[in-house]
Amino acid sequence: MGDYRSGFLIADDHAIFAEALKVYLERTYRVLGVVSDGRALIEQALKLRPEVIIVDVAMPLLNGLEAARRIRDQAPNIKFIFLTMRDDPNLAAAALELGHVAFVLKHSTGSELQEAIKVVLQNKSYVTPKLKARDWAAERSRAQQFAKELTLRQKDIVQLFAEGKSIKQIADVLELSEKTVEFHKHHIMEVFALQSNAALILFALKRGLVSVEADSPGRSRAAGNR
């Protein structure tokens, strides 16, 4: 496995959940670290080179699916287990686009998580049985919207805007000028025929860039509107 270390990296912005998961995993595995947003995940994944990353799909600054895509481009041997509150087959299909990964619901049992880990370590895919059996190849083709409609920069801007960040804050996070952020936002709204900020937020929600499962201060304002 080259310079890959046998260990796990946890990415979840719910601090209590992440800490409990760390304690649980350390009974069997070595946990290399815990991060709370998608951008920190990329940085630590490329630094620590874990064997497995357990990541919440809905992460601030950069969602778990997009962070995983960017990590996979530079470190293709890292394995991913996605956790989410949403039993959405489109999200599962989008995750499976990354190859041999696991898709597990957060309210699943510990034994199911252990089974998902076992399967992924065998270079196979695992999808929670709580999602009804279906033709995943067909679902994967439908899931292309999650990966190809937006450029990487556009995805970043849409997610950060939907999280309630201002133009200035987005510019600071992405190290862009405010005019550049404004330009991208205007272009996105024009191309996708979005008539308002609310429509842009809904656009982000439908594409899984932000989540409605928020219940902590670390979550976005947009995600908190149920």
C-alpha cells in the first residue's frame, strides 16, 4: 500500500458523535485523527494517508462527497465509508461513483458499521440494507448530476453561499476577490435559470451540496431551514 498507514480518519462536524465514533473504533482500529469540515479533511487525508476515511456526507465548507472526489484524485488507494442521516438512493449512487465505498446511515447499528468496514477493506462496495434493493448501475447513471453539472469552483461557491456565508466570507475561504465570487454566482444563476437566492439554496440542497439535517452550530443556516 505504499506509504499508506493502517489507520482511520474521521470527518464529522458533530463533535459529540465524532468523539463517540472515535472511542468505538479505537477498540479495534487505530484512529489517526478527527476533522470537522471538508477542507480540513482534504488537508489531513493527504498528510496522514489513512487507509480508511469515515466521512459525513453533509460537511461544512466542502461536503463529504466532493471532498472524497478530490482526495481520490490524489490518493486513489484511500477507502471511504460515507455516513448520513439521509436514506437517499441518489446520494448512495453518487457515492458509488467513487468506486468501492460504503454508504451507511447514521442510525445504523455498530455491527453494520463493522460489516461495512470489513467489506470496504476487501475492496468491495457496501450499501446499507435499509435502502431497498435496486439496480445500482441505473442509479449511478442518474447520479451524474452530482458530479458533472458544476465545475469545482462553482460547487464551492454554491455550497458556501447556501451555508449562509457572505460574498466577503466566500472570497476569504476560497482566496478569491469579491468581484470574482460575484461573477461566478451571477453566472451560476444565469446558466441554471435561478431567479433568487432562495432558488440557489434549493438548487444546492437538491444536488446534495448542503444538507437539511443540521442541528448544530457548525451547520449552515441554509441547512437549518427544515
